[in-house]
Amino acid sequence: MTARRFYITTPIYYINGAPHLGHAYTTVACDVLARWHRLRGEDVRYLTGTDEHGQKALKSATAEGITPREFADRIVLKYHQAWKALGISHDDFIRTTEERHRAGAQELWRRIEAAGDLYKKDYEGLYCVPCESFYLESQLVDGKCPTHHVPVESVKEESWFFRLSKYQQPLLDFYESRKSFVTPATRMNEVVSFVEMGLQDLSVSRLIPWGIPVPGDEKHVMYVWLDALSNYITALGFGPGSERAFSPYWPADLHVVGKEIIRFHAVYWPAFLMSAGLEPPRQILSHGWLLKDDEKMSKTQGNLADPLKLEQWFGADAVRYYLMREFNLGSDGNYSEEAILDRVNTDLANDLGNTLSRITRILTSDLGGRVPRVAHGTALREHAERAWARATDAMERHDVQEALKATWELLSATNKFLVSEEPWKLAKDPGKRAHLEAVMHDASEAMRHVGNLVAAVMPGAAREIWRRLGIDGDPFSRALADGKGAIEWGFPEAGDAIHESGMFPRLDKSAFFADVQQDAAGQTAVDRESSKAAQASASAGAAAVHSGASAGKGVIQYDDFAKVALIAAKITGAKKHPQADKLLVLDVDDGTGAPRTICAGMAEWYAPEELVGKTVAIVANLAARRLRGIDSQGMVLAASWTGTDGKERVQVVVLPDSVPAGAIVR
Ligand code: MSP
């Protein structure tokens, strides 16, 4: 039996600035749905990417004095960085400046033209650059764009038009046959009313120098929305010569979009596809906005929250949890750092962390570290069944918030169960051993299910729950039981449980906000670390704030850093490791006169001869390690990052030749 397919997409993001929390919100929501469907054993394809053409990109690049392509390359890196930090598990990342996209978008144009749906005329209209959209005078609020509250530009030029008016009835028929094409239902109603009011033909080309040339009329470029929308099929390989059924993943199961771009997805996109003889997507989920002080978070408003900073402060799981728990996907909601902090302290540190820690403490101190195997269960099993039924039903409706509420009810039931059964007292009475075992089996089993239930939202925490309960593998290696709410009950064969603190340490509010202020004041991470080190004794016992945790590594004190001996060294010889494809074996001069060999995982990026003669920085006091038969005495520093193509890059940190071997690096 072939697995059910599930193709889910985010909108592709404009590259006029770095990703902000509003973008992260859409992307995390899609990631959670993608992970949930993967957990159910489905064949998931999750697409995201960047929308790089149009006037908005052109303006931002021009303001910086660089080409739009250079500008886009820079911003795309930030997207890769942010999505990596937030644990986004997309299968593909499409950029509209890629050849595969250009070819597919032009093919879509040709098909629409062949259907007789394009014509050219002179046009005059009011254009909002942040929206990349024309408005009628009557749609403006105080003469400004209703979404961005900025003045619109008057545009007068020759333009290609799409016969959108021809698709009014076909669209209404289509909506009639797919009542939940758009969710929530209120947005479906808005779309239907918009189309019922009458559709005007749509301008689909611009005379600007940055975009995909119109086939056969290359002084025009395709309207950025027609170009952008086609990403959903070009990423699947749609292009010249494609059949009607060009990919098993089309039609998409779900396009997730913010409410301000619903018209483009629910009206224009199906109309373009109908014209080209392709199937419309199955469903569009329209979510609300993250607001800051009741205003939409956006670059135009200048009220942005940086997802990378939040990840550094709170960790990816906490940010993902906050976004999914605090807001109902359909509605708008105000964002605040204080609210994240409260969620961390209450839901994660208290409810989740403490319950797990209560369980692992008893397992390790009274039950030899193993979850007991028992014949009879307790009433807790019913709570778990209820949680699964409710969460599964909610996730089918894309209601992640409701699924989390159901999970937290199971957590709370587990906690109440522990409080009423008092296993810490049972443990003192040898006659109650069987009862203790039944209680602890079920509490551990409920916790394992909590791990599975939170896995799509908090993959890191889910793995950690399993690890601490002593279960091998991770919650992602087992597909969720099929069918609504059907769960397996019975703790699997497992190793030793581990009792550790700190899965979600409580955060101290005043320490946190002091740190945020220092950050805002522009102090460097190094300044922050040394001032923190100075304050360390004064604030002993205060909760750790995850700031400065570049690369997600958490805060260290200066003393920790000072333990690392970094020195300059000259590479005098290099060869491939005879038994490891990825390693190079380097001879280095570290200034002591004694030979030193380092095995470096750089064979993928450097030929041995490229490194000989370079002065590099090495970690000189790292314990020696035998790597496939060769002792490696240290490490060479190198930068690594994800390239615009999504592939990993590595470059050695090279020091000037004038630096002598043995010089201290700090
Ligand atoms: N490039 C177009 C989409 C083309 S899709 C074929 C675009 N880009 S965008 O960068 O402006 O927005 C992308 C997504 O981010 C949208 O879903 C939008 O709603 C979301 N968000 C941007 N700011 C947001 C908030 N403040 N809150 C929640 N989501 C918001 O539109």
C-alpha cells in the first residue's frame, strides 16, 4: 500500500529584509503540520522558499547600492540560518531566481496565453509596493494601502492582462463544490463574497527591470504574484513539456498563508491554474497576524521580533511551543517576550519538566532505574486515549493549539495521579511494591505519550523525554498509530531512565529583561559574557537566560572559554586519510618544534595541497583522539554555514603569514 501523500507549502517570502517572527510563525505552523503527517507515516513534501523579483526587492537592493541578486543572496542566507535554528524540516527551498523556476513560470504563462486568456492594453493604476498589488481608489483607507498604511504609487504603463472576469463563474462553482477550500470558514465566506461582487481582469506584467521576462515580449516582466504563485508547481518540476499530471504531489494538500494574501491564493491562483488546464490546490489555511501593540508585525511598521534572538534566548522548542500554543491559527494575537517567558516557566518548566522529573526521580531512586513491566493498568490510560482522540481530531483540522491543550490535560492528569497515588510513600512500604509498580508504569507510559504528542511541535523536548525515560531511538522513528485516537498502551522494553534537571530551566524575569536591554544597547556577546562573569557570584542561583547562545550552545562563563588553548600553527604537510574519505591528515608546526598531527574533516572542501603553507588557528589542548588508526592532536578552526543552495560550506580560518607558529589566539 502506498503511503498517503501530503504536500504542504509556506508562502515564499519577500527578500526585502531578514526573516521576522511573523514569517517564522507561518513556517513553524507548516513545519508542525508536516512533522505530524510524517509521524503518521505519510509521504510528506514540505516546500518553502523566497520570492525574489518585483519592485520591492529592486527598491531594497537599490537603496543598498547592490544588485537585487546580491541582495537576495544575502537575505536567503538569513532565511536558511533562521529555519535551521528553529528546526524547520522542509524538503525543498525554492528561489524564484532559479532556472527551474523561471522555466516553469514561463511555461505557465505560455499555457495561459494558449488558452486565449492574455491580452495587452495601456493601464493606469494605484500600486502598493509592500503588497506588490494594484488597488482601486475605493479600496484605500485615507488614500493609503489598507494593509501597510503607506501611500500608493500611481503607475501608468502598457500591461498584459489576464481574463480573470472569465473565471468568475468557474470559481464560484469550484467553491460550491469545495465548501472548505479555505479555512477558517469566515475567510471562505469573504472570498466567495469578493468573487460574487464581480471580478475585473488582472494586470499580470510590469515594465520594470527585475523579474521573469514575458515569453515573446521580453521588455515586460511577469507580475511578481503570477511569478511567485507558480513556485508551488515549479518546485515539483512543472516546466516545458510537462504533462497535466506532472507530479504525484500535485494538487497540493495545503497552502498555508497569512490572511492578507488569501485573495492571491484563493482567487487568482486557482484561476491561473484552471486557465492552464491544471488542478487547483486542495485547501488553503489562512492564519491571523502576530501583532506588536495591536499593529501587524512587519518591516514597514518597523516593529519586528527577531526569531534568531528568540531562539538564542529561549531555545527553538520554546519558541515553537509559544507560537503554536499562544495563538489560535485563524486569529490575530499580540506577541510579547514576557508571554514567552511565562509559557516557559509555567507550561514547560513546571508542567512538563517537573512532571518528567518527578517520574524519573522515583524510577531511579526506588525502582532500579527501569520502568516496571506490569499486567494491570490504572485509569490514567483513559486520559491518554482521550488526549490522543482530541489531539488527532484537532490536528486534522489544523488546530495545533487545541492539540496542545489536549496534551496538557494529559500532563495535568498525570500530575494529579502522582499527587493522589503518592508513589514516594508507596516506595517506603515493601508490601505496596506491586501498586507502586503499576502507578509508575502508567505514569511513565503517559509521559512517553506526551513525548509523542508534542513531537511535531517540540522535536527536541520529545527526544529528551524519551531519552530520560530510557527508551532507545526517538519518537520520530515510530509512526503514530493509525486511526483516530487508537493508542498502544504498554511501556516498551527500555534501558535505564535518567534523572537530570534542566530540560526547561525556569527563567528569572528581571535577569532576562536586564539581558535583553544590554542586547538592545548593542553590547557584544563578549562584553555580555565578561560582565556576566563579574556578576556571577552576585546572581548565583538565578536562572540561566539562554542569551548569547550562538549556534544554540547555551551560555558559558569566561572561565570556560579561558580553558581552551587557541594558537596559530603552520600547516607543513597534508594528505588524505587512508581509511576515512572525509578526513585530511595534517602535519602542523605549532612553534614547539615537536611534530603534531591533526585529522581534520575537510576532505570534502579542500584538496590536501591547498592547505599546505597556510597559517591557521588550532585548539592546542584538546585531548588526543584516535581517528581510524591515526592520533589526532587538536582541531583546526573553520567556519561552516549553509550556502544559498542549502548545502553546507566549510572554510578554514586563515591567519596572515606574518603570524608566527605558537602565537596565542583569543
Ligand atoms: N511573497 C509573498 C507571498 C508569495 S506566495 C506565492 C508575501 N511574502 S511576505 O514575506 O510578505 O509574507 C509571507 C508570509 O509571512 C505571509 O503568510 C504573511 O502573512 C506572513 N507574515 C508576515 N508578517 C506577519 C505577521 N506579522 N504575522 C503573521 N504572519 C505574517 O506575502
